[in-house]
Amino acid sequence: MREYLQNTWLGIYTVLVGMKVTFKHLFTPSVTIQYPEVKVPLPERVRNRLYVNMDDCIGCDQCSRACPVSCIEIETVKSLPTEDLGLTSNGKKKALWVTKFDIDIAKCCFCQLCVFPCPTDCIYMTNVYEYSEFERDNLIYKFATLTSEEAVEKKANLEKFNAEKEAQKAAAAKAKEEQKPADKE
Amino acid sequence: MMKTEHMVLNMGPQHPSTHGVLRLELEIEGELVRKVTPHLGYLHRCFEKHCEAMQYNQVVPYTDRLDYLAAIGNNFGYAIAVERLMGIQVPERVEYIRIIMAELQRIASHLVALGSFGADIGALTPFLYLFRDREHILSIIEDTCGARMLYNYIWIGGLSHDIHPDFVRKTKEFVNYFKPTIVELDNLLSYNKIFIERTANIGILPVDTAINFGASGPTLRGSGIKFDLRREDPYSIYDRFDFEIPVGKGLQGTIGDCWDRYYVRVREMEQSLRIIEQAIDHIPEGDVQSAIPKRIKPPKGTVYARVENPRGELGYFIISDGSVNPFRVKVRAPSFVNLEVLGELCKGYLVADIIVILGSIDIVLGEVDR
Amino acid sequence: MYQYFYELTNSTILSTIFVAVFPLVNVLLVALLGVYLERKVSARIQDRIGPNRVGPFGLFQTVADFIKMMQKEDAVSNEIDSRLYNIAPVLVFTGSFAAYAAIPFSSKLIGSEVEIGLFYILAISSIVVGGILMAGWASNNKYSLLGAMRSVAQIISYEIPTAIVVLSIVMLTGTLSLDIISQQQTAYFWNWNIFGGAEFEIAKFLLIPFMVIGFLIIFISTLAEVNRTPFDIPEAESELVAGYFTEYCGMKWAMFMLSEYGNMFAVSAIVSILFFGGYQSPFGYLGNSIGLEWLIPFEQAFWFLFKGWIFILIQMWLRWTLPRLRVDQLMSLCWKYLIPYAILNLIVIGIISLI
């Protein structure tokens, strides 16, 4: 009997206490914002879409090796000793033509493991988060600044240079060989 | 004599109340449930096999995605395991910050658990209040490491970033803001008569069943057993802090019912606040990245390290063969082991109670399926 | 109401049309505003904003929803029982709409002045039970049937405390007609039934606590009749079933919703008439003090709508505070708690009214 009356009293009392809590919340201002017009200010260290500053990239491949999901693809071509690719922003001399630098942003897991190994800090995460596309292929970002003809040209140059070097080496070796029997004689 | 057979009801993978993609096959007789069989595997992503192809430090973002609601705990466990294998001693500053982050994450994870528990029962308002509080925690962590949910913050040998200059101030503000919120939650939900009617004396987990099945975390502590890894097997510097371990006492029903597990979670949030208060003013100076090795190549051997995740005991068993890739990483996920208890708990209750019991065990399918 | 408009316009057709259309317009307005207010109130309680883009302050949100529902494809399965399936929403709507015939909106705006108004209302709102059973059966869906049976059990059980409390009021006031009950609670708010009724004697003060108990009981029971939380097992995305209207889509589902909001207003109206003075103003009439006699019915209509909407807002407030009760707990609440208290209440009020 006592439990019965206690149940009744508790039922009414706790409901009223709960109602008081929700009533107070009727008058607190709302915590939501009107999204497309007002956006939440993002902190400075936020990790959203990747960006690569190709002027600084030396083609070292560290970011591609650090990525756990293999979303960065880099192909480089060695430059000829006569060509001057310029300096990076912290004074290093660039030695490789970067012919392909693709980041598949759809695969990126935003872990930031590629940012830390970069020696020139050219790859970093921006605060852009509204970059949806209609076609999936548009999500493969190509950062390389060389066009494909230029890339082919660089490669051809390199092959020609290597071939010349080989030919020179072969000629020098042959000359040495011819000299040797001449010395012997 | 009539031959009766039990009806098989399928609470399919897509359901608003199962916390993820879990399929429950119920054998019911009228309204009473006779047997529950969970079917898993809908979220299996081959985490353990994947680890064998990654280097040790590349595994850390993958561990985030196991229990995605309490990601810092997962990172913590893995980092401790590899550090033990390699014999690295991290600086004091790193230890303090790791503990503060882990306790903040514990509060955030319990907020989700309590909010969705209330929402399953029908009280939709506490769900929104608790998520609003979780936003504060997530923005504190976002200031420091840049991400809100999958942090990749606790690295092997240190942390990825040093804390933001505003971290201490914002955490203290949060601690002061959060204490009245727990009181408000108590008023609105915990002692509400209807909530007590729905959760007390439901899903009683006896002590020996809990121990035999290997339950851990609030599921175990709700049955009255005072077992917390932060006391029993202290890792990091937990032995320097003073906090209590809440256990279920059967205040509104029997010991080990759903209300007790809920109550343990609410009180654990208070104890986490206590730990944060003790730690926040005493963070020593130092460099958080000084102990991070250049190349992580542990010696040959095995290690098992366990941490107290908000859902239970998370364990990592790592076999290393001396190369840069681990040979085997095995995860002992707390939700996977706790889910087994569901079969024992559900016998003889109504169908409407199954949801309540599942919500009180608090599983995350990312861990269960890995 | 018919007499009044007949005198005003002197044409049978116009008055009949007006008498029929007026409650329908009220139900539609209640449904429109009800859905909008529900979303706004729930949003404010949860620290959000609610709909605010469609129209000023989001007022046309329900219109947009309504247009969306009208243009939906009426997808039905082949296995249903089509006659029952089509009649069910009509019955449910009729049950809640027909109650408006006996509810006085003001001293001149009464659908029909029957002397057994209360009895008629309790009887006609039970037609809803038949409609729900038809909806559950005709859907040819195991879970709809289960949901319908539960809903029916809920509605029939909670009619009993309602009837007992109504009986206690009838004992006090001595009449079944809602119009006369409202007229008895004239002048100021201390003459309302919740404060003991209009006669100023010792019985009035003795009655007050029991009137409050009666009000609580009838409020809870009518909350269960309209399937609102904490008693909304039939319509919540509850554990397994979506209730008896799982298989309905488009306009037919809109009829169920309309009937729910219409029912909400009807029961709020009944509770306010029985306990809070119906259309009587708490402070005396402006028309009387200024001297414009024709203003009084409008004032009364205003007060009536005001009181009805306050109770609807309280029902919404309760919905967003409390969790849901399980079916067997619902039934035990009714039979083990509400009915004994209601009967005790009835006996005590009966004794006091003899004094």
C-alpha cells in the first residue's frame, strides 16, 4: 500500500520536475545557426581539403610514402644539369621535374600524415570543406604544373641526354681500349 | 495438445534503434523473447589484415575508426602497446595531455551513449541537450588537433600537435559549465518515474555471468563489481590521480539492471571531470615530439596492452617480426565481448525491452566488426 | 448556432452551410497550426530554431507539407482488403470531427443544443476504435494488426477514467449539456469548476482538492485517448512496428493526422469546458463594460480558443519531456492507478455535494 502511494507521488513529482527543466529551455537562445548564410568559424589547425604549392615541391615522394591510403601519386623526371628549375622558398635547389602529382581527395582520410614529412612544407591542409562534385573523376586533383606535352618533352630530353652520356662513355671506353694496345705496342 | 513453435522475428540491419548495422534474430513466443542471436559482420573492414601492410605509424589513423565515438582511447592503446614493445619513455607533458584528452573523450562518448539511450526510450529532448554539450568538447579538441571525430592525435612516442594556447582556459570553462548540466540530466531523465519504470529490473546481469562472459566497462561495473583498469592495471600516470569508481548498487531496482548501467555512466562523467580538474593545472613544460622515433622498427616480440575505453577494456596484441610492418595486430574490442552478454540478458523479457537492454550495453559496430 | 444565423441572414441554405463549415474550418486550422506549433515548440525546447524558411517565421511549412502529401502516389499493395482499407480513415476522422457538433464555441456558436451533449461526445468518439481496427486488419500486415490491437486496447481502457470523472462533474452540475455547464460558470474565474463551482458555500472550498485530482485524471486519460506521448506506442517509430497506419500514404495518412490534431483540440476543449469555464472570460466582459452587447460572443469565442490552445501547448510540452511507457505499463497505469483514484474521487465528490 505504501509503495502504491509512493509510486503515485513520485510519478507526479518527477514529471513536474522534468517539465520545469524543459520549460526553462524554452527561453534560452538557440544554439543552431542558419547554415548557408552563417558559417561556423573554423580553428586554424583544422584538417580539410589538401593543397599543394607546386612552386615549393621538390618531388621527394615523402608524402606519397607516408599516406596510409595511397591517395597521392607522384611521378618525377630527373632534370638535366643544364636546366635551372629555381629555388624553393627555403633556399633548396630543385632537381626534379614533377610530371604527375595527383591527389585523389575522395580517398583521403584527412589524417595529416603527409604534412609532417614534407621538407619544404608545400603540402598542407586548408579549411575548405564544401567541395562536392557531381562526377567522381573531378575529385582527382592534379597539381602538376607541367602540361602533358611538356612532360613528354622533358622525358625525351632526359633520354636523349642519357643516351648521349652513354655514347660518350662508350666512346671514351673505346678510346681507352684503343690507347691501351697502342701503349702496349 | 497443440504444437506451438516460436516465431522468428528479424530486427534487421537497418533499424532506427540498433546502434549501427546489427541484425538481431529474435525467437519470440507472443510477446516474450526466448532467444536472441546477433548476426554481425555488416561493418567488417579488414582492419587487422590491413595493418600487416602498413607501417606502424600509418596504423594510427586506422585505429581511430574502430570505436569512432571514442577515438582517443583507441589511439592511446595502440601507442602504449608499441611503446612498450620498443621501450620508449614519453615525457611527462605528453602523459598529462594524453590523460586529459582521454578523459574528455570519455565524457563525450558517454554523452552519446546516454543520449541515444534516452532517444530509444522515447525521451528525445535529452538527446539534443547532451549533443549540445558534446559540441563543446569536440571544439576544444578541434582547436588542438584539427579534427572533430577521428583525431590521429596520440602518436607512438608522443603527440601530433602540442596543445593550443587556449586549451587550458577552455577546458576549465567547460568543466564549470558541465557540472550543472549533469544535475539537469538527473532531473530530466535519471529520476523520472517513467524512465525508471522502463529501465529498472530489466536486463539484470548477475555477477558470475558478467565475469564468465568477460564483460568489462560499465556493463561489468553496473553489476556491482569494482573493476577498472585505471586502478587494477594502471597505465600512463593514472596512479597519481584520485578518483572513485562508481558501481551499480541497485538503487532503483536490482543490482545489474539497465538503470544501474546508465547510472554508472552518469557518475563516471563526474569522476572524469575530477581527473581533469586535478590534471589541468599541473601540465609540465616540455616538447611533445621529442620521443617520437625517426623510424619505428620494434624488436622481435609480442606485447599485449590494455586501456580502459569508455565501453570497456580495449586490448591490442601486437606481434612484431623486426620489420617496419607489424606481423599481426589483434584487437580485443570491448563491444564485441559485451555483445555476447545480450543473449543471456534477454531471456524472458518483452520485445520492447530488447531495445532498452541493447542501448544499455552500449555497443559501437565499428568495434564489433572491426 | 443555426437559429442565430437564420435570424442574421434569413436563408436556410446559408445558415446550414455556415453551421457545417465552421467546425471543419476550425479543425483544418487546428491541424495546420498544430503541426507548425508542434515543430516550433519542440525546437525551442531543444534549443533549436524550427522551420523558419517557408514563409514569414516558417508559417507556410504545413502548407508545403500538405501540398507534398497531396501529390504523393497512392501506393497500396495488392493483398489488402480494399473496402475496409478505404473506409478506415473516414471513420477515424468522423469520430473525432463529429464531437465538434456538441461543443460550444461561444454562447451563440453551438453546433446543436442537445441536452445530452457529454454523453453524445463520449459515444461518438468511440467510433475511432472501429476505424483503427479496420485499418490494422485491412493492411494485411502482421505488425499493423498488432499495433492496431494495442492502440484499441489503449483507447478503450482510457475511456473509463474519462467517463468516471465526467460523471463526477455531472453529479455536481446536474446536467449533461455542455452549454449549460459553461453557462453555470459565469462571471469571474473563481466560479470555475476547478475552484469548486459557482455557488459560494462551504462545499465549494471542500471540493477544490478533489476537483484538482479529477482534472489531473481526465487530462492524463484524454492524453492517452489521442495517442500522445507518453502513450504513443501506436505511432512512434517504436521498436518494431510503425503502428496501424504503416500501409497508408499520401492523403489517407493526412486524414489520420488531421483526425489526431482535431481530436487533440476536442479533448482540450472538453477539459476546459468541464473545469475551466469553457467560453467564459476570467475577468468579466469588455462588451459589458463598454456597452457593446454584440461584442460578447466574439470575446467568448476568443477565450474559448485561447483555453483550448493552452491545453494543446501543455500536451506538446509533455510530449517533449517524457519518455514512452511500455504497453503493459500503460494498461497497469490505467486499471490500477487511474480507475481506483477516479472512483474514490467520484464517491467523495458525491458525498460533498450532498452537504
